Amino acid sequence: MSSQPKDYDLSYKVLLIGESAVGKSSLIRCYSKPDQPFTSALMPTYGIDFVNVITIMDGVRVRLQIWDTAGQERFRTLTAMNFRGTKGVLLVYDITNARSFDQLQYWLRAMNKHELMYEEVILVANKCDFDEKRWEVDTRTGEEFASQLGLKFYQTSAKTKENVQEVFQELAKNMKFANHPDLVVNDDQVGEDFDMVDGGIRLPSFDYPKDKRQRNSTRCCYTK
């Protein structure tokens, strides 16, 4: 009996980490079920949960196995057990809650402990739909913190869908290139300003991150 063919070509494990109530579950729901309306009545995550999302990246079917983790302190040991095999991380804080931003230091230490500093990480400031008068962490602070860590930075809103698709797609692109650089090849016929991707799609060559092997001499997320 033949096995059922897979509906994806590549598969990457993604973790969303951060404090409780920063909106991790809402971001996942917004990305995985974009047709469903936003609700603020989601139950807190107890332990861990995950969803699979298939996306097309440069003509390749990429399965994102997106893990939703609990931010509550009593569940953090469960989070620690599930870092293994992770290829991408969205490090999330609530733009209206300065404590959630301060607690990023805890999550960065956990990432270093479990050697996630060499994987693909994006800093996410969630809930940007709120009036800026309610923001406790301004855009410049988030951008500077991301720059210090060598991370890309996005402001998102699961309520308005702002930058939600974009941040997951950016992470998928980075994971694909970092883990499967053979899928991006140069072709002299395309022109010096372009790379040929998967033999058929052209994108600007500067749109790709550095090869992971070129970045292993430094930690993206080092913190004391």
C-alpha cells in the first residue's frame, strides 16, 4: 500500500513566545484563519498547542508548524521542553504593556539556553491598533532594541490584520533561505541585480538574509 503523498515540500517548526496576554494566540489565528473575524475572547493557552499552515514561498510548498506557548510562569517548564527542533521564533510583546517588553529579557535568556540564537528570530510589537496614547513602548524603543539584537522588527495587530501575514511570510522566507540555501541559485542570464529562485521566480538578491553559515560567529539574541 503506497503512502499518501505529502502536501508540502519543506516543514519548519515555529515558536511564538512572550508573556501571557500579548496576543500570540490571536496572531496565529489571524494568520491561519484569515477569513474568521477577530475576537478578544480567546481562552488563555495552557501549556502548548500548534497549527499547521501551508504557504507558497518562491514556488515551494512550505509547511509552518506554528506552536503557541503559554506565557504564564507556571507553564514555562512546558515551553522549555518544546524548543527542540525550532527553526523560527516570533518574540512577541504587547505595545501597551511595558512589563511584557521588559520580560523579553527572560525569553532571550531561555532562547540562548536552548541555542535558538542561531535560528531565525523576529521581534514583534503587537496590538498596534490601540491609540498611541495607550502605548507604553514606542516604535523607536522597539526598533532600537531589535537593532541591538540584530533582529528584524514588525508592529502588528491581529484585530486589523496589520502586518500579520507579512511577519509570518518574512519568517518563512528567512527559514527557507537559512536552512535550504540550495533552493536559491545564481543565474548569469538573469542579471547581476537578481537571483533566480527555484528555476523560475525572480526576486531582488538583496531581499534575502545572510546565509546562516555566515552568521554563526555571532549570536543574534545575546543578553546578560
